[in-house]
Amino acid sequence: MNTPIPASVHSRRGKQALPGRMLRQWDLQLMAIPAVLFILIFSYVPMYGLVMAFQDYNIFDGISGSPWVGFKHFDMFFNSPDFWLVMKNTLLISFLKLLFVFPAPILLALMFNEVRNVAFKRVIQTVTYLPHFISWVIVAGFVSTILAVDGGSMNGLLIRLNLITEPVNWLSIPEYFRTILISAGVWKEIGFGSIVYLAAIAGVNPHLYEAASIDGASRVKQIFTITIPSIAPVIIIFLILAIGNILNAGFEDILVLTNNGNNAILTDVSEVIDTYVYRTGIGEQRYSFATAAGLFKSLINVILLVTANAAARKWGNQSLW
């Protein structure tokens, strides 16, 4: 009969084995050192600058010489007349991206999986991947050209279809800005985002499809009963990450589509936390105030990420950690 080993013995053995395992894997540990140093230098050391949120930072006195003011800049941000406008735009744009941009690559991957012509499939995949590698500055140029009042293809098409009688300046109408922003985001990232889901679909056991075909299941039914449940863990992981970034509504895309924030007509629908931090921090040199606003956003994102991860672990048996 085997005698159960106390948990403390397992723990002690594990602690004793760790240095030995690290010594045996010295070559792998050595390879990891540059990556660890890179993360420490470029991801953790700059966090020291967050203390500016609790100071009246002066560029000439530096962090060490600037006076401490506690939560003064947080109070100013929460009581700012721009606070609710910025929060409303951030949450609205983030939810729209979660609603349309997040599921778009999943739908594209499911459609790719049903294409049987390999040559056609590769051409379409390449075409949809390419926009990801184009900068937002160029994408904004495409969008401006398509929606231009003079010679824009959108206005030309709608006039030919008799849907409008004269050209519309789409980028100067606040009601259309969010639709344009989300559409451009879907076009740019849908192909690249589908790569992960295609890889997950490739790992599905093909015998499941064969068995379903023998049972008479249609292709649509196989998608809902085999493909989607099989890739559900991947979808949940990416959903957790998306929820953790819910206050990252965008920066480059919004900035270039609003002409570097100078299109005042769109400010009421386009100003989000990131552009607000950029405008107050860089534009108005209010470094401490901008740092407080950015730190607030980061803390909310961390709380959302931990909450979403805990909820996924409790109800879906999937989690990041």
C-alpha cells in the first residue's frame, strides 16, 4: 500500500529541484535573458514616470524636484467638464469595436474554411491580410479619397444610384464618424485577425466532420455543432483580452481621421481618453494631468481584465491564468 506523501514534502522537493532544473537548462535561461532585459528596460523602467500623476511636475525641476500634490490631478480630471464626454465616447467606440471588429475575423475564418478552391482561397487570404501592414496614415488617405466631395467614389456611386442628389462631406458630419471609424477598422484588421482562428480550425479533428456528414448534417450545421465549439477556447481568450482593453478605444485611427484632432466639428464624437491624454499632455504641456488620466484608464483596464478572466474561469472553464 502506498503511503500518501504530505504536500509539504512535495513543496520542499519542488524548491530543491528548481535550481537544479535551471542549471540543467542554462542554455535556455541564457537565451531568455535578452528578452527579460528588454521587457524590464522598455516596459517596467518607464513606469517610474507614473509618479508625475501625484506631482505638480515641472520640466525644469524633474521628477525628483517637483512638489507632491497627492490626488489633485485625479480630482481635476474627474471634475473636468470633458470627463463625461471623454468617457462616453471611449465606452461607445470600444463597445462598437467589440460588437463589430471582434467577431469579423471569426466570421471570415469560418468562410475561408468552407472555400474548397485552394488557389482562390490563397488569393483572397493574401488580399485580406495586406491592409494590416498599411499604416493608419495611408488608410486615412484611402478613406478621405473614397469619401471626398470632389471626385470621391462613394458620392459618385450614390449619385448614380439616385440615393443622393449632391455630394456629401461625410468626414465633416459627426453622425457618420463612428460608422466610418469602425468600417475602416474592420477592413484593416479582419484578414490578419482571422489567422489565429484559421489555425484553430485547422486543429479540429476531421473525423468529426466525416461522422457528421454520415449522420446527414449540413455544412451550416457542422459549423455550429463542430467548428465553433472547437474554437470556443480561443475565442474566449481573445474576448478576455478585448474586454481588458475596453478603454483603449483607439488612438492612431481616431487621430488621423480627425486631421490630427484639428477637425473641431468631430470633437464631440471622437474625443476618447487616449486622444485627450495626447492633447492635454503634449499639446497643452499639462504632464501631470495627462498622466493621471492615463493612469486612471490603465487601472480600469486591469480591473476589467481580471474580472473578465475570473468570469471566464468560473462559467466557461477557460482563462488566461
